[in-house]
Amino acid sequence: MKWDKELANRLGSSSDFQRYELCTEEKQLLFFYLDSLVNLTYIQNQLVDKLFQDQYPYPLTAVHTVDEAVQAILEGYIVIWSMSEQTAYKAISNGLESRSIEESENESNLRGPRDGFVESLNTNLSLIRRRLPNADLHIQIREIGRQTKTKVALLYVQGIVHPDVLHEVRTRLDTIDIDQVLDSGIVEQWIEDSWVSPFPQIQNTELPNKVLHAILEGRVAIMVDGSPFVLIVPVTFSMLFQAPDDYYDRWLIGSAIRIIRAVGALVALFLPALYIALISYHPGMIPTQLALSISATRAEVPFPSLVEAIAMEATLEMLREAGLRLPKMLSQTVGIVGGLVIGQAAVEAGIVSPVLVIVVAITAISTFLVPAYNASIALRMLRFPLMLLAGSLGLFGLILGALLILAHLVSLKSFGINYFSPIVPYRTKDWKDLLVRAPLPYLKERPEILHSFNSKRMNLQKRKKGW
């Protein structure tokens, strides 16, 4: 048989390529598969019986060329050659072993659904379909990567998403021409607007309810097979400080938590630089009693405030990175014990002042208030240039750095949407879901910046009576 030889030539060098022959008086079948993707027991106990009884529940898809057969085998299908019919088919196998659905470890919720995405694309799609059984939910799957041929799914709600946004996402995905796509992070870096910006212009999440909320607002979700992180576009800066809990709790609680996050972000970005500027250039702005106390603690410190602050912040970042790379049982110990021991030893040795240790500790805690990890990293990176500006120019340098950051945020875009919306440009309607989250009955419309076709979320005048 020509196909037998062709498949052996194309895949025979791989040890996991298998050929299984089954001949009876009724049928003569050849099964080709990869045992790393398909279990032989599944073929013998389930597939064969249903094929011979003509009760196979899933339709067999005809395969017309050897290239189609090879690709099907590599994707985990079983290629069946019927000798009597001289026809080839592909059948769905029992699937790959995959991680079960669990709660996300990176995005914890106090209230709301606890399930998180996994590495299986079909499983992730089912989590969205189950929550949104709507024919307007469109899913488009394409393959990206010349070698890996990774499946990438585009999710959006027809009639809500604006066609310009959808067209822009499709266009950027079509430009990806690389060998391998192993994670959604590769897609994210390829399609983002500005690769020189430290701020993330694409949001990633492991929470299905967060993706559902985004696409119902008029955004687009991108799923990559093999990655539990789903991308959401377009993104605004304010989205990085919002969490699903904000909508599940009462509006007063959600608003208070958002304000705390915003204050924490400002503290994480500006507090070390402000300390350096006040100590080095503007001690007169510090209350007298506090200034005398700080001066007494710094009397034995041989380094200027800029050097000791950068040294402590760099040490903290190294401890944080070490905690991420160690096993979970040791990571917390290294972060807490290491920080306490090093901080206490540095104070006793007279290398840093106790006040600086307090500043660094408050700064570190503030970075944990930002829900988006990639946004937290951006704030941690910008902290060091601000400290250098404050150490060289004082408060003037700090204000200059803040203005540069604001100018960058205002000029940045995410898939044609202003990144700093709804502050710039000024859109008062979208302020209901910005720093303060208004009560749900007042959130009648979708974000104005997305220009959704169906802008209404709810119509309180047309409630259905009863259940």
C-alpha cells in the first residue's frame, strides 16, 4: 500500500509512531497513530468495537492526501485506512493527559468562581461556552508557528465588539511568522503596540469570569493552546488595578479597595524617591522632630541616601526573584526571613538607617496591592529611574519623572484605544467604573471608549416579572 510506505517514510524514524493492523472477515483496517498521544488500549477496547458495530459516536472525517494524514497524526488523531474501501479516515482519540481544572494560584479571589484556565485549549473554550451559551459568541481558531503549528483561538461577541477593533486584532495575528509559539506571552509581545514601554498593553488572566466580563464589554480574548494565560485586548491603564471581586462585593467595599490599590501604586512608585529627595535636598520640609530623629539614625551611615536606597531596593528585588524561583515551601521563608535578617544586620552594621528599612518595607507591601503582576513589575522598574532623578535634582527631578511617565501614558495606545482612557480623553460616562465603582444599577452602558455596537448592558424599565 502506497500510504503505508509514505507514512513510514515520513514518521517511521520516530519511535512513538505505531502501526496497528486488524483484519477480520468483514473488514481490514490499518491504524496509524503516535503512542505518545494515543493509547492503544483505547483503540482496542473502544474504537474497534464501535467501528465494527457501526456505532462510532463521532463521525469519521475523510483524509484525502498523505500530508493531511501526517498532520492529523501529529495533532493526536488516529488515521484509519480501510483496505476494502481504499479510503483513509481520521478519528478523534481519547485526548492528551491534561491538568485538571483548579483554582488559579496567581489570581486569588475572596468571592466568585474559583476555577481557572488550564493548558488545554478545548477545556478553556468549554469554560467560556458553559458560562455564555449564546450564538453570538464567536470562536475562530487558527494555527500560528511554522514548526509548532499552535492553535490560537479568537473569542468575541458579535454585535458588541466594534469591527475596527476586531479587524486590528486579526491583522496583527496574521503578521506573526515565527517557528514556535509555546505560550501566550510570545503572542503578546508580537502584537503589542509599543515594545519599548514598560507598561503592559495587553492583559493576561487565568480567570474565566474575567475573560467573560471583558468580551461582554466589547473586547477580544486570545487563547493559545498549551497556555493557561488568556490575553485580553484592548486594555486601558485603569483595568490593571481592577479585580473581579470589585463587582461581587457591594459598591462601597469595591470602591474602597480600588482607592487603596491606587494609593498603594503611588506609594510603590514614588515613596523611595520622595525619601531620597527630602533627605538629600529638602530636609526643611520634614517636621523638626522627625528630621532630628532621622538625622540621629543616619549619623553612623557612611553612604548618601541615594546609594543606600538603591542598595536596599536592589537587595529586595533579588530576594523577591529568588523566592519566585525556589520551591513553594522555601520561597516564603527566603522572602520573609531573608528580608528581616538582612535588614536587621544592615541596620546594626550601620550601613543603612532604620527609617530606610521602613520605607523599603512599605514600598514592597504596596507593590502587592496591584492585581496585575506585569503592571506591578512596571512600577518596580520605574522606581529606580525616579530614585536617580530624585538623587540628582531633588523634588524637581521627582516631579520631572512623574510628568514624563504621565506623558508616556497619555501617548500610549492599545489597539487604537487610548491607554489612559477615560481620563485622557475625558469621558465622564466611563468614570462610573474607574476609581469609584458605582452601584450596579448605574452601570447601564458599556465603556464608551470601545464604541460597542450594543452599548446597553441593561434596561431597568423592561424587567421580566416573576422567575
